[in-house]
Amino acid sequence: MVEQQQILSRFILAPSLQYDQSHEDRIRQHWNASHPFKQAAVLILLVRRNNGFHVVLTRRAEHLKHHPGQIAFPGGRFEPTDSDLISTALRETFEETNIICHRHDVLGNLPALPTVSGYMVTPFIATINPDYIAIPDPNEVDMIFEAPLNHLLNPDNIRQHKFLINGKNHHVYNIPYEGYPIWGATAQMIKLLSDQIWDDNL
């Protein structure tokens, strides 16, 4: 179990671990130096509840070109008006969800993750007021919900699927939660976070 005070101290982190190499290899098969990745950022929003931290997740709208209907962290692509990727994550989160998060609420970040849609996504970890008001932007998301952090990070709930591509093993992760299949880049980020901070003795 991950307790509140201990997990906060462990979120003051540097990008120390790395994603599964097979994921990056598979993505980079589709992209090369002539098609550089576009920068993007998301927020892993932590909310204090009576039973521990919860994480805010969205379900992407079905009409979107990239990853329609997938469970995701709020966020989006870097714009020239953004001062940095933290600004991107804060702005995009507000635009998608109406949730206000401030720069001083950001606790740390995970390494950037390449995606099959051609983005290099940096996840930032932040806390928000438990009384936040979420209003989904129907152009971007069709649902906003919370999932317990302990459930997401527990290795027993992170399912790994292996498959072969060109003779190499590749890993895909899936984290079921109340009928919501969490997979793709979101599951990759959660898996790395679990590797970095999960401790059965907490």
C-alpha cells in the first residue's frame, strides 16, 4: 500500500528509471530523424481522499484522430505560446477538464515517452484541491473520473502482454479498473511510476 505522507516524499523525484526498451524500439520503427517527435505533456493529478490518493483520468472523445476512446491523463501538445512543458500540461489540463492546477503544485516528472502518434510526452505529477470542479470539454474528452492510486500502482493489477515483432519481444501493459481498460501510453507511465515508488511495506 502507498500511504499519503510517504508517497509525497517519494514524488519529489528525478527521471531515474526508464520505460521498457521494447516499447521505444517499437515506436521508433514508425518514426525516424526525418519525422521528429512533437513535444507534449500530461498531468498525473493526485487528489487526497479518505482512503488515500486518487488519480484523475479522462476518456478521450470517440471522434478524435489519435487514440479515440482511450483512458488518458489530461494534457496535450506544446504550443509556441507555452513557456515550457509544465505550462503545456497546466494549460491543456484546464482546457480539457476545467481543473485548475498551479505550477507550485507540480511535484516532479517522469521521463518523456514516445507514442505511436508521433508525440514525445512528458508526464508531470501534481496535487490538486479535493474540491475541484471538473467540466469535460466535449471536443476533447467525454468523461472524467478518479481511480485509487493504490490500485493503479499495485503490480498485481498491472497485466503484461508479450508479443513478437520481427523476432523481438514487445510488452504491452493493461490495468483494468471498474470496466475501464487502461492501456497504451497511460499504462506505460503508470507501470514506470509503480516501478519507481511501489513498496509492499508502505
